[in-house]
Amino acid sequence: MTKRTVTCVAIVVTGLAALSMAVAAQNAPKPAVADTKPRMPQYNSDGALQLPGDYRQWVFVGSSLGLSYTDGGPSSMNMEMFHETLMEPTAYRQFVDTGTFREGTMLALLLHGAGEKVMPARRGKFAADIHGVEMAVKDTSHRPEGWAYYNFGGMSGIRPTATAMPKESCYSCHVQHAKRDNVFLQFYGLLAEAANIKVDAAAHEPAALAIGGLDPVMLVIGREEMGKPEIVETHGSLRYQFVSEPNRARFAADPDKFAAESKAAFAKLGQ
Ligand code: HEC
């Protein structure tokens, strides 16, 4: 080989090596948290949220088993599920740096059935089949209250899109009980630690129940109706339950009046 051919071959080889490295870099899974360009939720023309294709690769922030805010009735006893909360990586990065959930933050909640007695496991339970996929999305341009909640189905198939759930089905419990900006940070030790935030789950005891759980707005118009534990409002050191979201809003508009009047009406009930 002449000197010239050697140089040529060397150039070709170097070129090929560079090319193959570039291809490899493209195919290699990117470390999730290194992404920095903020990802935003995508909606279809009807305003339904599209389920992001990669949500199962998001950052794991917490898990729970059979967690429930309502006192366990028979159905919740039968269906003890594993919950996993995953967070979209660019929003995760931002939260770790700033302690705030930016616009466009997306969190996914995966519900799994509890599997057991699969060899070689003799004891214990593990997260088995997916029973549900839900999402929480902070997007003020889409919903004035910011956070919206979506249910993508589960056992009988996961839908590619979902419309926002009514406020009283999901939002009201989150806004009332979640530790930080509608997100249940008190159950996500890993996320709190990564953002250097101290949360004490035990310190988040709900306030004592007022007027035996009756709806105060109904009570002042002379009707004795039990409020729902998921539609609540805290006033002073007490927690009020309501039959509906409009009732909660009426109470919230003038809590002192409703608190005083319902207390008086409640006292009369026993007489
Ligand atoms: C009665 C209270 C309550 C209601 C109602 C509720 N949730 Fe939650 N949600 C929780 C709790 C507690 C967690 C903590 C994580 C867990 O369950 O493991 C949570 C966590 C989540 C998360 C993970 C991100 C976060 O905000 O912490 C999503 C997503 C979610 N819920 C979606 C929904 C959807 C969709 C609905 C309505 C169909 C709903 N939730 C209704 C209590 C509630």
C-alpha cells in the first residue's frame, strides 16, 4: 500500500467509527433525568389528554399498598392494590431544583393487583397486573384551577386519550389533603428527599370532623344529609363534608356564617 492509500483507509475507518458512534448514541436510551427541554401535555382536538407513550419509563417517586382516604368498605378490602407514582423527567428535574411543580407537570399513578404465591415466593406480595392508569396534570391554560385528573382505564384495556374528571371526583380530595400543590408529597419520600424538603406524613392528620359529618349547607336549610368524605373543606380546626361540589363552594364563600348556623342547627338536632 502506498502512503496515500493508507491515509485514505485511515480516514474512511475514522469516519465509519464516528458514524457508528453517532448511531449508537441515537439508539442508546437517554438517561431520563438528563432531559432538560420541558415536556408539555398533549391534547387532541376535543381537549382530551393523550397518554404519553413513554410514561412507564418516567422517574419513580413513590409507592404505596392499599392506600385509601375513605374508610375501608368491603370493596376496598377485596382490592388491595399496589400504587406506583411516576413523574415526567423534565418536570422532575425542575422540582428537584426548585421545589415547585411547573406548568405542564405530569404525574402518572399505576395501580397494580397484588400478586402472591408465585414460585419461588412462599410469602409476601408483589405488584402484578396493571389495574389502572391515572394521570395528574398541572396546566392552567387548560383548566383554570390548574390541576386536572384523568383516568385511562385499566384491566379491560388502556385508552390512548382521556377527558378530565369532574372536580369533585378527584381534584377536591387532592386540593384538600395533598401536602404540596395538590401532590401527595407526604407519601413520596424519595421525591421529597431529592428536592431536600422535609415532610412528615404523620403530621398531616386531617382536622376533626365537624357536625358529625353532615353537610352544613343542607343543615342550615333544615335537611339532615351526610356529606361525602371526598368533598371537604377545612375551617378553623374542623373539617366539613358536603354532598356536592356546589355546596362546598357555597360554604367556602362564607364559612363563618355556615359554621355558626350549622353548629346551632346541629345542637338542636339532639333536643
Ligand atoms: C379521597 C382522596 C382521593 C381522591 C378522591 C382521588 N385521589 Fe388521587 N391520590 C390520593 C392519594 C392518597 C394519593 C397518594 C398516592 C397513592 O395513592 O399511592 C393519590 C395520588 C394520585 C396521583 C399521583 C400524583 C399525585 O397527585 O400525588 C394521581 C395521578 C392521582 N391520584 C389521580 C387521581 C384521579 C384520576 C382521581 C379521580 C378519578 C383521584 N386521584 C382521586 C387520594 C385521592
